[in-house]
Amino acid sequence: MERRTFIKNAGLAGGMIIMSPHLANAKAPEEFDFPLIDLHVHLTNDYTIERMMEIAKTRNVKFGILDHPADWAISNDADLRKYIDKLRKYPVYIGLQPIDLEWTKRFSPELLSQIDYVLMDPQRVPMGNGETLSIWQFDTYVEDTEEFMKRYMAYSMEVLNNQPINIFGWPLFLPVCIARDYYTLWTQERMQQIISAAKKRNIAIEINDMAHTPHDKFIIMAKAQGLKFTFGSDSRNQNAGRLAYSKSVAKKCNLKKEDFYIPGKS
Ligand SMILES: [Zn+2]
């Protein structure tokens, strides 16, 4: 034990001596050339906009707030008006996260145009037999992986080709039961299909901090084809703006500020 402690300390001291001439020029570990914006933050009764603003300030991250167009959330123009009016007083981007393909019918185009951005994910996968899988749920049951991937890709294409969105959320996420096959299931061909569809309509790719998706290879492929990215925690708690995975993979892929989508800029 004593010996191990000694070696550890000696190692550290040796490291310091080697490092010291360069310390003045050493880059801080947090240094990077991209904006810190978490465009996937939800509010709750506990995590109000005021509380989220405190977190944003502490972490020095700008937030984009999302809520769902749905009967139980923002169901019509009046709700949307209230949502926008409430949030406009704060230095946040205001977004919507639709969960079905018919959501625009709830709102007038004039009011919708006041929203800063729309993020949609392909997580409610219609299986073609009347069943819809909510793939974020831990107990999602996948009977036939290839059949699932076929349906998942088809729904992703529906979202990417036809929905009026700015950001594709939760890219490449897989249900827990098949997640260990991630690198085999995300073939070059499937990844390219998603990239081409997003590229065609200038849709940015979310680097999802909760799921740790997508991985570096996908990001590098997408970047090479000119796609933009965003960071998203999908948080409704203290994790808003933490972005550990998002930042580290962005650094690894050498993303710069011009690789990021900022709401309000095309
Ligand atoms: Zn969300």
C-alpha cells in the first residue's frame, strides 16, 4: 500500500515537472470552439423557468426550452400563445417537440412562425400492425430486429422527409433490448440514408446527451456532408446543460462553431 502510494505520488510529481514549462500555454480541458447551447430542456412544476435560468447561469450554457404539442400539453393556439408570451421574457430559445405527424393542424401558421425551432425524434415507431412502439421505454419489446429496423427507418424517413422541423432528435437511438447491437445495426447504408434525408432539408442533428447518440463515426460522416449539429440533454432536472457526452464527442470530432445550428439562423 505504502509503495503504491509512493509510486503514484512520484508519477504525479514527475508529470508536474514535465508539464511545468508548458503550463502557460496549456489549454484548459474545457476549451473548445463551439457555442454551449442545450436546445433540449423541458420545464416541470419543480424545474420552473426561473430555476432553469439559474442552472443556465451557473453552467454558462444557453437553453432552448421545448414542450409538446399534445392534448395534455400545448393543445391549441391559446396554449401556444401563453407558452410563447411566458418564455419571451427570458433569454431562451422557444421550441416545440411534436410527437405525432398531425401536430401542425393544431395551430395557425402565423402563431407557429413565432416559434424559434422545432425538434422531432422518431421514437414512436408504428409497427404496421396497429402497434406503436415507444422506444424510449425500458420494456420496449422487439420481436424481430430486422423488421423493427425496417419500420424504424421508414418512420425516421417520414419525419425527415415530411415534417417541418429544424432538428432531428435522438438520432440512432435504439431500444434497450437491442442497444448492444448498435454498431452492427447502424450500417453505413442506414446512416447514409439518415444523413442524405436530413441534408436535403437542412435538418440539424441532435447530439443527445442522455442517450449518448449518435457516435463519432456518424458525426464525422454527417459533418463531411455539411450537416449541422445541436446539443440536447432532454432534461427536466438538474442535468440541464451538463452536456458531458455532447461536448466530449464534439471535441473528438473537431466540431467548430460553424458546424452548429443556431435557432433563427438558416
Ligand atoms: Zn424532449
